[in-house]
Amino acid sequence: MTRTNASVLAAALLLVGACTTTPPEPIADLKPGERPALGTDEAGLWMQMDRVEEKLSTSGRVVTDPALNNYVRTVTCRLSAEYCKDLRLYIVQTPHFNASMAPNGTMQVWTGTLLRVQNEAQLAYVLGHEMGHYIRRHSVQRWRSIRNKTDSMAFFTVTTRMAGLGFVGDLADLAAMASVMAFSRDHERESDDIGFDLMVKAGYAAEEAPKIWMALEAERDAAGAETPSVFFSSHPATDERLATLQARASAQAGRGNTGSKPYAAAIRRYRSAWLRDEVRKRDFEGTRIVLANLLEAGHPAGEIHYFEGELYRLRGDDGDMKQAIGSYRKALASKGAPAETHRALGLMYWKSNQPSLARKSFRAYLAAAPKAEDRAMVNSYIQQLK
Amino acid sequence: MLTALSLQDSKCRSSLRVVAVLVTAFVLAGCTTTLTESHTGGNAADQSIKLNAANARVVLMPLDIQLSELTAAGLEEPKADWTEAARSHVIDALNAEMSGRGLTLRQYRKPKDRTRQRRDDQIEKLHSKVGGTILVHHYSPMNWLPTKQGKMDWTLGSTARQLGNDQNSEFALFVFLRDSYATGGRKAAMVASTIVGSLIGTPVAKAGERIGFASLVDLRTGDVVWFNVLYSDSGDMREPEPARAVVNDLIAGFPI
Amino acid sequence: MIRKLTALAALLLATACVPSVVATPPQEPIQIGFYSVTPQIEWNRPMLINGEAWTVDGYALQALRFLEVAHGQTLSGEEDPEKKAPVFRKTMLPNEIQEFIVETLAAGGWANVKPKGLKPARFGDLPGFRFNFAMASEDGLEYEGIAYGTVREDTLHVILYMGTRMHYFPKYAKDVEKIFASIRT
């Protein structure tokens, strides 16, 4: 569903208004390999999603790296070997927590999600939850209830909220698409249960499932009202849902695997690019929580402190330059600091009138990254600082 | 912040919207119409281009087509069965019309190799940008670009030659069609959503109307040598005969 | 019939928003703020009140923009009281300006914006910088671009040339290089 269609849809719904309430008809689970019959409304939805998928598959935002795709796919198939054949995974480079499932089996996992889940068990829960929407055919149920005007106002609210988040371009399309996939609380409860059952059955640690929720809520609370989460706009969070999940998890606790090591290894090569997108959001408090969680999960301190420095440098409030220098130095004293740390430190020293330290840092950068793209520019800095 | 950097010229877009509103207003007034306007262009702009039906090799690119139903509430519900029916009727009609003129269309074969798939995909995307640009800067005189001097002078560039080699063709025919049908009693809501649609700026086919364009690209040069815009509020592409009428209008003026 | 309708639309718009567009004479210098450039070829140049944006084949295919950004403004020259969009600061060094432009493009919906080859360059008589970039549009069409700029009196002056990787960017890339060389300050 494109942004335009979604907006027209929303506007049309507003014009028509919501009044009648017809309860949706009960619907059977989608069986593995099942496709809706031509001529049904469900086939129409599938076709439209096929078109969106065609666009999505060639979008510049899709991460095509085979290793990462294979990894997430393997976890999906571990949850259900039968259904995983019907699902097509798209990892989308967007620094927000979200995952979505279209009726035709197009599953989106945003890179912001992969940066936030701390281990394979948490990822499995998110994937299992989305699979639940597919199996229970929530999209077509949702579509029928919108068409029957049962909850068109609720739909409208989600769509406008999405627009209010300041998404533009294809990000808005993706968000709008996710909003069409926004389900009712009953649907979410069903998917919570399915996701939980699938992950436990696959041998993952049950107690990890509620943790991802709690981390997201902490991030949301830190970020404040100005930066509402995309995820919570399309996945209504309720205390009741979290409580149910926690109760189920504690009954099963201590039996499964967290899969922390394979997860850390799987994202190692991409983490830095995702963090770059993350700091660009300029959501200072929210990103600090993400960084703290990564540090806690055992990712290299040098890299995490470097991005902490970037966060201060980009905010640029009074005193942030000093904070940034502190973070960069901490990064260089730890393992895993990228070469760019030297360059960033050089820029900060130069601006705070410490030319000889700046020169030293720029030299260190060129030594650490002799083939740097911006070598000529950094050399000219060194000249100017003489 | 975005407008200044978006490559789309917002002013030009707004004028397209006005056209869309006017066209719709015209339709709502109750007239039955079919509007087409074909132009020729490319380097051959001065001398009108003409294909030799007996030996011209023309590949038909995958159709970009969608049929929808407008529900009473004004939702556009895409119909898979209608679209599949229309796709096959349109392809049949195109083949029949062209062979009536002595030309056999070649079917596009998707390359097996990923690099070539990607290249063709980029060509199709570029074509849709070029098509949109032709609509904005060529079909709307108020958006004419002075350096073009009124000529339809756009190209897909030299990469088109590789597509031509792979498909063993000298020309490619691109077709874009959108069509929608109303369920009963939707006219009032239609007015409202037309206004909304026009504000958002993407032409959306309204009840029982079809919009589309066809273009012919010379794959040896990449030049768009012929282009036709279709707007029609009659003809039902779900049935073979009316689909043929739509195709007839769409390729009116096809240079053969 | 479309002609009739578009003519009507033209009437409606003539009084409203469409700027008149002229073709640039190739060898006549054009003053843009504090500097001038020689266009080299005929560009379509809308007579805008704010800013300069030229094209030959249409803005969706290629565009040459001359931007002026004061301290505290976004790349399009606006204030951002929300502090969410990247803004230019007068103390920015070329690496940070590159970052500012890349971030603005990414925030504007361009996917996969990748800069490369940042290096010093003369902007007329002033020291400046340049870099290339690659990116993809919302629907995945690939584009390329060049940024060429300087900072003068706390204001960033930058020329951005971008177009589709296939055909429209390379078509005038050499002419654009000559335009950069023609900058007089």
C-alpha cells in the first residue's frame, strides 16, 4: 500500500465516518502453502502486496547481504519449517524498531530492530509474533472490518499518527504499510501467544520475550513525547499484554537458550552502519539507551563509546564538545574503536583550540586508515594546522 | 527542507493536479469521453518516425497494470482476478492490433543473470521517471522547458542498447494502465476523494475510468520516439472486446 | 481535448505559482550571490525569488542547484526550531559539511547515500571542498551527485549537481566541471 493510497483511504474513511458495528466473521488459519482463491478480497490484498513487494525488493533500502539474510531466515525457519517457505524476508535499512507482516507473506524486519534485540531468543520472539499475524490472517480480517466500517476510525488514527511522526519518502510508505498492518488488540494478543509458543517450542529462553518489550518502553519513556515510537503506533502496547507475557515467561523460565553469542556474531559486521543511522536520528536520550544496552550485551566498548561521542558532537550544545572528546578518548582506550575515532577527535581538538593534539589525531587517523576516501582533505587539515 | 532538495518540481506537480481535477470535473459533468494525444520525438523529431512492420523487431515490456474496485466507502480494492483478466486481454489485444498492422510483438524474457535483471529493472524505473517527466514538461505547455523548444526530446540513454541486444529487438513498447470500477451509489463520495487525491498529487483512476500511457523506445539510441496518453471513462478491460477498444485508443497514432 | 484542459489549467496557474523559465546563454556569466558562474550550455532556469535550480531534461532526471545556507539553517535555508533536522553551523569543517549534506539527503528520503572522495578545491579565489555521492531514489532508481562548496562570512555556499546514474548525470557532468572552474568571486 503506498502512502498516497493509505492517505486517500484514511481521508475517505474520515469523510464516510464510522458508525455501524458488524462483528467480523470467524476465519480459519492459513495453512502452509495455501493461497487465497482468485476473485476473493483476500486475493486482491495479496496482489496489491505483491506489487508493494516488487517495489520493496528493488528499493535501495533493502539490505541484500546474503549472510545476514540467511541468518534471520534460519531463525525464522527454526520457528516453523512449514510456514517459513511461505514467507519472504526483507531486511530494511531504517533506524527504528519495527517488524511487519503483509498478508502475502512479505515480512519486513527493520535494521533498528536488529540493533535493539539483544540475542537470538528476542529476535525469535519478534519473528514468531509476526508469523502469528500471517497464520491467523489478521490482515484480511482487518481489511474486512475496515470495509465494514467497524473500526475505521481506529485505522484513521493510526495512519495520521504515522504521518505525524515526520516520516518522509519511502520511509513514509514503509510506515504507512506497517500501519495498514496495524492490528487490533485481540489480534496482537493472539500473535503474542503464537510468537511465544513458537519461540519456546524452538528451544529459546522464554524469559527473553518480555525483555524486548521492557527495553522498548524504557527507550520510549526516555525519548519523551516528541519522538513517539513507530512500533508502538502500530502495535498498541498495554500493561495487560506485558503482564500476560511475563506470567507465561516466568512459568517457563530457565529452560531455553538465549543465543547471545551467535546473535552478536551475526550482527558484528553491520552494527557500525546501523549505529551511524541511529545517531542520525538525533534522538539523544533514546539512542543513549540503545548504546547502554549494546554495551551491556557485550559489544565492543571502543565502538559504542565512539558513537556516544558522535551523539554529543552532533548535538553540539554547550559543553558537548568536551563530552565528545571524553567519549572518543574512552573509545580509543578500549577495544574496537574505529579509525574514524581519531578523525572525530581531531575535529574536536581543532575546534577547541588544541592544534597540536588535533594534528596528532589526524595523523593517527591516516595511519589507521591509509586508504581513507578523504585522505586529501585530512592531509590539508594537517597542513593548515602547522 | 525536502522541497528544495527533492528532484521533483513541486510546482509542476501541482499543475498536474489541476489537470487531474479538471479532467475529473469534466467526467462528473456526465460526458462520455476518451482523450488521447500521441507525440513523436527523439532525434527523429523533425522527420516523423515510421516503423517498417515487416521487419521491425519490437519487444513488449511487462505491463504495469492494475484494476480496482471502488467500494461504497471509497476504498480502492485491488482485484487480482480482474487485473489478471485485463492483463491477458490487453496483451491479446496489443498482439492482435499490431499483427493487424503487420507487426509481431516480441514477449519480454526476464534475464537469468542477476546483473542483467538489475539493469533491466533500472531501465524500467528510469522509463517511468522519463514518462512522468514527459507528462509534466511536454504535455503541459505551462511547464515547457525552453531549451526543448516544444520537442519531445527524451531518452533512456545508451544502456537501452544492451536491453535491445538481450531481447533481440530494435524497439521496446512500454504500457502503463490504471482502471477502477465503482460499486453502486458512490458518486458523492467520489467528489470528495477526488479533491483529496488531487491534493496529494498522484493521479488515481476514479470510478469507471482508465488512465494510462504507452511509449515506444528506440533501443538502438534509447530515445523515446513515440508517446501516447490515454484518458477514458468508457470501455471495460475485464472483457475482451472493450479491452480491445481501450488498446486501440492507447496505440492510436502508433507509428507504423 | 487534453490541450483544451491544460490550456485552462495554464490560465488558472498563470496568475499563481509557475515561475517563468529562461534558457541560460552558455557563455554569459550569471551572478549567484557573491560569485558568478558561466553556464557552458543552455540550462532551463526558472526565475525563482529564492535560490537557483537549473535543469536540462527535468528535475526528476537531473538538477543543478545553487544553495546558500546561513549559520543555524537547514540545507534548504530554513530555520529548524525543533532541532531535528541537520543544521549548518559556521564552525563546521569540510568533513562535517559533507556529513551535514549526506544526512539532509538521507532525511529527505534518499536511500543509501554514500559520499566519496572528499578533497580540497578552489571556489573561485576561496578555499573550498568537493565530494561525489551515490544514492537511490524512493523507488530504487540510482542517482549520482557532486557537491562543490565553500564557507564565506559564516555562510555555506554549495553547488549540488545530481541526476540519474543512467544517462542524465553523466550527460552534463563534464559541463558541470567547467562550471565549477568558471566560478569567479
